[in-house]
Amino acid sequence: MNLSPFMFMAISPDAIFVFAQKIWWFLIVLGVLVAFHEYGHFLAARWVGVKVLKFSIGFGPKIFSRTVGDTEYLISAVPLGGYVKMFGEDDSEVVSPEEQQRSFTHQSLPNKTLIVAAGPGFNFLLTYLIFSGLLASGSPLFVPTFQDLTPQIQAIIPNSPAEQVGLHVGDRILRANETEITTYGELAESIANSHGRSMTIDVSRDEAVKTFVITPSSKPNPNQPDELIYGLGIEAIPPVVGDVVPNTPAMQAGLHAGDRILEINDQSIQTWRQMTDVVRSHPDQPIVIKVLRDQHTLPLTVTPAAENFTSEDGQTQVIGKIGIRVQGRSMFTTESILTAPLDGMIATWKWSELTVVGVYKLLTGEISTKNIGGPVMIASVSGDHAEQGLSSLIFLIAILSINLGILNLLPIPILDGGHLFFFACEAILGRPLGERSREIAQQVGMVLLLCIMVYATWNDVSRLLQ
């Protein structure tokens, strides 16, 4: 690849503005996650009587600081984390007998365990509060299982490459060009990397494996017309209404949950994306939607509401929206505001279970490590969710908070899970591990964590280059 230093001069001001927006939302999202995590450590330490010396959002040189009581509160230059520094945290620190009750090292094992576990615990608490609040407000939650995320064809666009070669609804995609496919993201990446060249697709159908040779179709990217988007014409989502948002064009027109959209303006509709493309292209223009309801076909006239949408290159366009949500067992709702706290707990548990299973599948190789993302991916996703609205951004914070909590519980030295592992060893042995053993473990943990961060960043760069 030839990279000229002058190519960056061609970047439009709008693109720079969008990039700056993504960085801004990345800092907001990460700041909330880190602050809540460290606040858990802080509150637990204060509760058991340990003196907290520093509470920092970020690492490195301090940008802002203020001391209140015993604690210096800081905002530091490197925003990729944070820390709580407690009195007596270092074993080599000299602590007088009078101050031992305020020293972390001199606390009982249950107290030290509580302080360390409170950080990840507060991540789960943040997710629970967000989920409960969203459910109480009437918003459905996306709570998938791995079965929901597997690349199984639910809809096929007529006359598309998928239909022409004989792929069927219900086929489970196993491999693309001999590469194992475990998620829709991996499938989309394989299609994009084909650049329109023929590719082989292996699918599971009726307990048999069938192989197809398929050539992706292409169309201009609506956000960047000088680029092409490649596709096979298969989708995971059929055009079935899952939920109708109150006080929207869809509700006013009489659309109901469960309606299957058959046609829009006499154009046959087979997938959810087909439907959204037509709706988006008709802001403030009446459209006739034919739906299948209780074995009867009904024509309904809907006028999509006009909304401004900013594309990735910073261009603003007006699109249409009617106010319906996708159907699926992945969508989770509550019956009333009174049941929201319990349902919020169930949703938090299900997302936690999904994340744990995902980490296990990554470690065992069932899911490609290409799915691991770093700061660049988080920044991009944060910006995208911010564009979709405040509730979407808050939902993203809840999901990332679960991930942060679970990853911090992994038994890797320098993470909270590593400290908890040391405490477990201490409980079993009746004494702390030797200082040298802990030093070696910390060094190994640091190297492992750096390797993971470098690999995640490499994945981010690879996605950008592709």
C-alpha cells in the first residue's frame, strides 16, 4: 500500500469533525465506565475504614486535581483507565501501629476481598440500573443468545446471488472461503474482503453440509458514493414488526406487532433492510404498505417522519422513519414499571452469561480472535450509538460495563481478578503468597495484558485498512 503524507490533506473538514465527535464520545463513554468502576473500590475502601489517597480518572500526568479530606481527586492525561490509591497498599510501606486500621494491607482478608471485588461489582450495578431504567421507560432491550447471533439465514432478497445459487432460509453458514464463520460480523468481513470475486460458502442444511460458489453483488455506499458495498442478498432479519413505538407514523397508520410487511408501493419486500431502505428514501412522502396479519392482507398508508442523519463522512441528509422495531426473541420487555427492577436483573444476568460464554469461546477458538476490539473500535461504536440517540448510547455503556466487569474478574495479575486469585490462595494456604512469587506473577500479567492490548489495536487498524 502506497501512503503519501499528502493524502491526509485531502481529508474533508466534515470527516475531521466526525472523527473528533467519535473521540469525544469515546472519552465520555470510557469516563463513565472508569469512574463507576473506581467508585466501587473507593466506596468499599471508605466503608471498611481504609484511607484513600488518590482517586484518578486516567493515568499519567495530572491535568486537574483537587484535594478533599484525605483524598486527592485527579483527571489524568491518558484516558485509558483509572485507579484508586489506598494508604498502605504497598507491602513495603512503613505503617505505624496507630495507622494500621486505615491501611489496606493490614485489613482482614474479607475486607480486602470486598474492596477489590467492589470495582467489577459496580460495573454490574451500573448495567443493572441502566437496564432497569430503560425497561421502566418502556424501551425494549436487545438481549441475545449465541443462537441468535449465529449466521443463520432468515431472509433472502429476490434475484440476489444467494437466491440464484440456491441458498435457503434456515441455512446455517459454516465457512466462507474455507474460513470458519461463527458470527454475522465474520461473514460480513469475508464478503467485504472478496471485493466482488467469487467465493465458496459452506452451509448446514437438514444435518448435511452443502457447498455453493457465489459471486457477491455490489452497489455504491450511500454514505461514501465512491466506495462499493458487497453483499450476497442474505439477512438475519425478516420484515416482521416486533414493536410499534407510541405516537409515531406507524402507530397512527395502524401497524401492529407481528405484522409481516409484504410490499411497499407495490415493491416486494423480503428482508428488514429492504423495508428500511424504502422507508428512509421517502421522508414526508406517503407510502402504501401491504402487511400480512392473521392470514389477511391489509393495505396501510404511512407517511414516514423526516429526520436528519449524519453519515460517516459528515454529510447530513434527511431520511424517513415510521417508528417500528425489529421482531425477535432477542428483544426483552417488561410488563410494567413495577416489574422493571426484576426484569432488569434478568437482562443483566443474560448479558453477563452471554459475555462469559463469549470469552470462553474466544479462549477455546470457537470464536475468532478477530472479534477482539480496542480503543479505535470503541470510539467508532460510541460515535455511532451517539448518532442514534441518547438511549442507544446509554445501552452501549451498559454492555461495555458488563464486559469491563467480567474482564476485570479474569485471574490475570494486575487485574482485580488477579488480586482475588491471590486472596483465594491466601485463604487456602493460611498465609499470603511470597513477595517474589507475586512480583513474577505481576510481570507475567503485565506482559499478557500488553499483548492483548496490542492485538486488539492491530485488529482495529486492520479493520480501518480494509
